[in-house]
Amino acid sequence: MTAQPGLSRYLQLNLNVNGKSFELNVEPRISLLDVLRINLGYTGAKKGCDMGSCGACTVLVDGKTRLSCLTLAASVTNSKIETVEGIENDPKGKILQESFIKHDALQCGFCTPGQVISALFLLNTRKSPTKNEIKRFMAGNVCRCGAYPKIIQAIEDASKVI
Amino acid sequence: MVKIVKTKVEFEGRFRDEYVMVEGEEIQAWPGSYKGKLVGSPSPRLEAGAKVNGSAKYTHDIYLPGMLYGKFVRSPYSHAKVKHVDLSKALAQPGVVAGYTANDVPKLTGEKQIELFSDEALYQGAEIALLIAADEITLHDAIELVEVEYEPLRHLVDPEESLRLRGSHAIGGKDNLSGGTPRVYERGSVERGFSDADVVIEQEFRTQAAMHNCMETHGSVATWEGDSLTVYTSTQSINNVRAELAEKLGIPLRKVRAISTYMGGGFGSKFGGGKYTLAAALASRALGRPVRIVLDRIEENLVTGNRSQTIQKYRIGAKKDGTLTAIQLTSVVNVGLQGWTADIGGPTKMTYKCPNVKVELYGTRTNLVSSTAFRAPGYVEGNFGLECALDELASKLGLDPISLRLKNYADEDQGDKIAYSSKALKEAYERGAEIIGWKPGEGPTRRGTKVRAKGMASLIWWGGGGPPAYAQVKINTDGSATVVTASQDIGTGTRTAVGQIAAEELSLPLELVSVQIGDTVTELYSPGSGGSQTLASIGPAVRSAAHDAKSQLLDIASQTLDVAREAIALDSGWIVRKSGEKLSSVADLLDKFGGATVTGKGARGPNDPKHQVNTFGAQFAEVEVDTETGEVEVLKVVSVHDSGRIINPLLLSSQIEGGVIQGMGYALWEGRLIDATSGVSLNANLNDYLVPRSTDIHEIQSEYIEAEDTSNNIGAKGIGEPPIIGVAPAIANAIKAATGIRLRELPLTPERIYRALKKMDDWTSSARYF
């Protein structure tokens, strides 16, 4: 991670996203969310608030949920980053996505990538989560359309299959 | 032969005349007994796959080559004179491409006079200047370098104060009473009604301003090709945005294309283009590059409007047996700078049989952003007051709340005295009461410091839809079908529902139907997605178009296959004899014509003048109040609706659950807090403005009574708004039943409940719900 000569404002860094390695020159202050969306075209993670209140930007960093809007891209250069675009290859991710579809656990869909990522982390952490555990794990992901009952149901159902 | 028919069309309770072109015979409505193969089935959304894997592209996800970013400089004051704006330091930054103040507007607009910036900010967040930069970090840095000299002026954020000072402090030089007079509705004589009454009650209620807080903030990306503009925009009405831009820019409609393929929620706040869209279009034209203006979360809370704050005074007269003799409502409605006065009196005028009704609404202007529609505007606010007051009346008369409501059941529309196209509210009361286990006279249940009880409320809304709405259904060479209409899916499931309707009519599996919506390039006008009107407007047009396509296809098949037209039908992509024998696949048939397609046209027919279309519902809540903390858990909500034929029960239940949850937010947590001293918002973000989260949700049971309705050819009425309307009063009535305390001011926060339980005085704070 070195500043590029003659372009001192920019930082050269390497990110590992969805199993692929990317070399980038970016503003040192840029968030992981902006790099994913603007530089790399992974627009699944959304900017709902840009201040860590809504969870729409949730991604996995080394397997744990992270609010990418509050994460400096430069701070995760040695980490494995997974976005919603990459989780189809994860068997649990695929099951979750199918469960969300089946239960209609989404309406406008804007918060859905963040919901799916948080749910995946939950299922990687708890084998058979209770309803209350699901609610607690998902409390950081706002859904203004109010798809919560079906999100909870979709996760509970998926946890039984996994 | 095209016939022109004049018809009345309603939108959120306001009526207008429309002329409709009717081609051929209007197809018959499905009778109540009709059981569809696809219509009525709980199919998952057509686009769900794209939403769960991140490939659905929203306006926020549009990044065009060479695109620039724009952001407004906004007033931090709710009322201030803008004395001087200096952009020079911002413009000197590398990467800042342009900046505009009020003086520069002619550079952008040419001959057209457009007010883009204010020289007197009349609400917090008012646009003062605009910066355009190559990237967002540069842009945010540059905004900080803009120097604006303000002269703060006296602000009026409290509507009662604004009315009092109407003579001396006219906001922006206009009467603080919106329109100069109250909006008055009267039928019968309330004076007579009150003198006929055995009991008269007087009740006052207050409701707060609620913010939409759509997950996708308002935003647009504008780009020009020659003299043609394309805008990607997060909207509930691509046709409104298109018309607004054409008008403001002074260019023909055909030169404007509005696209909203996926959009992240609107709830009433996204019916127009707004200054951000116009500014993006103007700056893009001036700079020759695409321009993106997307509001941040704070701007979203400050400038995109809100549900109005209200003060409602009710006077209700009744006989001893509960028969209503008069209802009078006087209400102050805080409309912000120049918002519209939503009909707080809707439920009062419409829900119950009552000969004498008077409603006076004082739409009051304040130094706050203009209020805007928010899911069942007016009715959510008004129903809280009315349904709480009715519970008070029931308790005074010693009647069960449901019995009181049944006693005053309206069998016909109360204003125009015309019959409803359908009404199954009685059945909804029964179903809901049964599910929640309603027992007249049942007291609260105590467990330690916690106490449980049930409450209920009725609701009435609109949602009959109407013309104009146009659609085409194309049968493609490969035998698949494409529905085309310039509607948009705001998350309610429009794509899926119209796909099901076309598939039903064409007897095709749903996988073979695709739906192209969200783009004005199709020129197939469709109304905005609001007022619970989308499905009942566009659905019948889609069915007509599919019917037309089918009819053409059978004509072609009859002549090509040499079979009598009456002897054949369509079945799962095949031309079949009515006996069932397969004659040819649709693909093979069309292949004979060198890749031909068949296009069916459909239009929404006129509304029936003999019936009024309304939606109805009964909502029940069971709550648990913690008497030591004032916290409320909504243990169970049962929401029973009459919305006509149900096209997709899975998506219907999503609408109901979503509406109930938004209603819970409104009842218990949400509310714009304004510091009365400084006039600025204290919670313009999602940390401090409390929307419901997963931990707040317990059981929500959605139910429907499928009343037969033939007012349009699919028999559907709306469901988008009804589920939010009765939630707050059902919860407040349950809290009253649990604690004996009538809370009269939303939101019913733990603090308010605690203070009421402990009989503590209201505390005075400069933070107030305006």
C-alpha cells in the first residue's frame, strides 16, 4: 500500500472481492462501499444512509458482517471480502437466496442484498437459530417496506435445510 | 370503431373527469366464482432472483461513462435571508467542474424562468446553490468551502402559532392559512344531530409528522443525446417525471425519456421529479456530460416531504343504543411551506352511517418543508382520532366497540348515497374478531408489571383505479409473451401481478411471460403507482391486451391450420381443439410467418357511474404494556381486508404486513422532532428517527375476504394503503383497554406512556413533534 508517485492524493491498494484480486488507485478516504460500487461495479451493496444506521451496505469481511459504508477500503486490503454478487457460489448463500424468493422476503428489494448477507453470517454462526436470535441478528438491517415477517420466516426455513 | 366515453376517476379521494377511448367490446369481468390457474396463485415475484443476487439495477446503481456528481448547498436555517453566496473557493478545487447560484440560473435555463434556488430560505434544507464535481469526495469537500452569509429570521414551525400570527407574520408573504379559508364539508346539520343525541363526547387528538425514509433516497441521473434527454429516476411515476421535465425545460414530451426499472420505495414521496432531477437535467445539458444527483439520508429527511402533523378536535353525538347522530371534526393540518391539505376528514365522512357530519380543515403553512402524500394521506391521521374517539363513545355507552361499529354500518356511500361496488367489512369484523379471540367486555390480563389487552379499528379507503391506462401484450415468435406498459413496480409486485393476468388470459405458464415496465419509451401511459390504484388501473388493460392478442392468434391459427375459429383454443403455448387435441405450438405457428409476433392492445375501460369503489378493513391488535417502563410490545396484529379479487395472495400478504409495520412505526416510535427554539430538525437520519426493525415485530396475520366486484374486468381493488390506516388506533385502543389510559398524542412513546401511567405532568422541552 504505497502512495503513487506524482499522484500523491491517491493510494494504490489491492482488494480481494468475491475470490478475485483487484489493484486500484483510490482516494485514501474512500469507503469500501464506494470502491465496491463505483470502482468495481459491485452495486449489490447499497448506500441507504452512509452513516451506519441502515445495514443496506452490509458485506462480509473475512466471514463477518461489516458495514462497508463505515469501512475504509484501505483498511481491508488483507481481507477476504464477499458481496451479494458472490454468494451464489456458497451453498448456504444459494439456499438463503432461494428461501428469500420463495417466501417473498423482499418488496422494493433495495435492502435485500444487505439482508441476505446478514442472514448468511447468522447461518454461518448459529446452526439452528431461534426466532428471537434471528430478529436480534437482523436488527441492523432496516427494511422500510416491512418485509420482516417474511425475512424471518425465510431465514428460519433456510436454517432447517442447511 | 373507437368510442369516446367520459368517466369519473378517483385518486386518494379526489375525483376528476377523464375521457377514455374504448375499442371493441369491453371484456366481461371474471365472475366471483371464477377460479384462475395463475390468477389467485401465490407466485413468487418475477424479479425476485435479480433482487436477491444484487443484479437488479436501481437508479442509485446507474454510473454512466463520464458522469459527474451534483449536490446542493442547503440552508441550515428554517427561515433566513440569503445575503451572499461565494462559490470561489469551492470552484478553485481540482475536480470541481461547475457551480451555480441564483445568479447563474439563466446560464442553465436560457429563456425559461425557473426557480431553482432561494434568496430567502423558508425551510431547513432549501436549495441555495449547486456544485458539480468529478467525484463524490471532491464534491463533499467543495460543499464545505462554499461561503453563504445568512440573516436568520423568525421561524414559525408550530402551526397553532402560525395561525395566531397569520396577520403579522405571513410566511413568504402568503397567508399562513393555506388557501385563505378552511376547507369545509357539511352534510345534514350537526346542530340538529347534537340536539337529537343522548350522549355527546368531545375529544382531542394530535398526530406527528412522519417521514417516508425510503431505503433508496430520491435521486436521478440525467444524460442527453443531441436534444433528447434520458433520466434514470427513482420514482412512483415515470410519466409525471417526464411531463414535469418537458414542461420545465420547454421541450416536447417526445424528447424526454424517464426510466425507473427498479426503485427502492416511495410511499407517496416520489410522485414528481423535484429540483434534483431538474437540476441534473439542466447541468447535464450545460456541461455535455451525464449528471447524477442523489440525495443523502439527511437531505432525504429534510427536503422530500412528510405526513402532516395534525391537531384534531372531535365532537360526536349518539343515541343511547349507539346510533350516531352527528360527527364534527375541526382539524389543524401542518402543511409546511406549501403542501397540500390531506383529507383528515375522510374517515369521519365515509366510515359510518351518519346523517349529520361537519369537517373543517385548517391547512396551516409553516417554515417546514412542504408536506407530501404518505401512504393513505389524511386517512391514517384522521382514522387515529376518529377510531379512538369511537372507542371512548363505546365505553361511555357501555357498548362493545365492534357492536357500536356494526350499529352504524354504512350500506351505501354516505356522501353521494350511491351503492358500493362491493363491501365485506362485516365479514372482516367477524373474521378478525374470531382470529384474535375478541370477547366483548374482556378485561386486561396482568402478569407482574405487564398487562395485556386487545383493541380494534375499522378502515375505509379508495383504490378502485381507472383510466387512462394502456398496455400491450406481445406474443413472441418463440411462443412466449411480453407485457409492455409504462407503469413501474415500486416494490408492490406490479410486474408479477400483471404477468399473472396476461398468463391467465393466454393460458401460458408464468415462466413464459416477461414484463417490460418502468420506461416511458413505450408510450403506453399508465398512472403513477400510488393511491392503491395501480393494479385496478393497469391490470384490466393488460387483461384486455392479452385477450386481443389471443383473439388475433386464434384468427391466424384458424386460417393457417384450416380449422373453425370456434373449435380452437389456446392451452399452455399450444393451439388446441376444444376437445383437447394439440394442433400446433404457438412457436411453430408463428414460425410459418418468418418470425412474426402478434401484438394485442388494451386500455382500462371507464368506471361505472352507478357504483362507488372503496376498500375496507378491520384491524385488531393485542398489546403488552410494561407498566414500569412504559414500553409496548405489539404481540399480535390481525389485519382483515376487503380488496376484491386477490391476484396474488403471497404478494398481498407482503403488502398487508408492510403496511401494518409502517403503521406500528407511526403509532409507537416515528416522528419528526423539531427544536422549537432554533426551528431545525433533530432527527433527520435513521439513527434518531426510529423506523421499525426486526426486533419490534411479533405476529402479524393477514387475512382477506374476497368480495365479488365487477367494477373492472379483473375484479381487484387496491391493497397498498389500507393496511396502514387502522393500526395506530387499534394499538391505542388496546393500550387503553390494558391500562385504562387514553393516550391522545402520537407517537405513543414509552416516555409518554410512563408519564401517563405515573400521572406525571407533561414535561416541557423545546424538542417537539411538528
